[in-house]
Amino acid sequence: MRARSLALSIGLAIFLAQFCAHARPGALPLPNDDATTRLQIELTGGDQNKPVSDASVYVKFVEERKLRKDKHIELNLKTNQEGVARSPELPRGKILLQIVAPGWKTYGEYHDLTEAEQTIRVHLERPKTKWY
């Protein structure tokens, strides 16, 4: 019994040594920094192109997975006094950008993220009619 477990251990050690000797460095998929982007949204509004502060910016995207269902992710951001909202690193691809600001028309469009750092400039308009 003891000789059998010793032979099995030696066989496993030889197999692992051969596997490691033939494995290529970098063969395992590693996180790819080229597949992400940093997004900056610059928000202006009105005839004077003034920055719109404290606007809610929603960024929706899909994180693709190989073994499980794709994960739908939504980020909620706010613009600062200069009308700029910055996101953490996002995967490249298609995103839905939605902007809601009091006193301004709601904005929503799809954008493609293709660069390492990308800036999206959005100009908001005042609503033409009142809803009350």
C-alpha cells in the first residue's frame, strides 16, 4: 500500500515537471490592460456653453464572461463644478451613457469606447415645454 502511494506521488511529480517544462510563459490568460479605458464626460449646457454641475451620469455596460452569463453593470457618477465626471477603468466596447440634470433635457446615447483614455463631450438643452 505504501509503495503504491509512493509510486503514485513520483508519477505525479514527473508529470508536473514535464508539464511545466513544456508550458509557454504567458500561455495563461492574464488581465489585459489594453482592454480597458478611462472615461471622462464633459457636460455643458445652454447658449453660453456653461458647465452643468451636480448632474447624474449613468454609465451602463456589459462585462462579458466565458463560463457564466454576461454581467450587466451600471455606474452612477456626478459632475463636479466644472461639469466633468470621471469613471474608473471600464472595459472597451459599447456603453450606454445617460445624463439627468434638473432643469435640462435628459440625454441618452450609445457610445463606443476604443481608446485608453476617452473624453465624451455632451451639450444639454433646456426643455421646450413644461410637464406640469
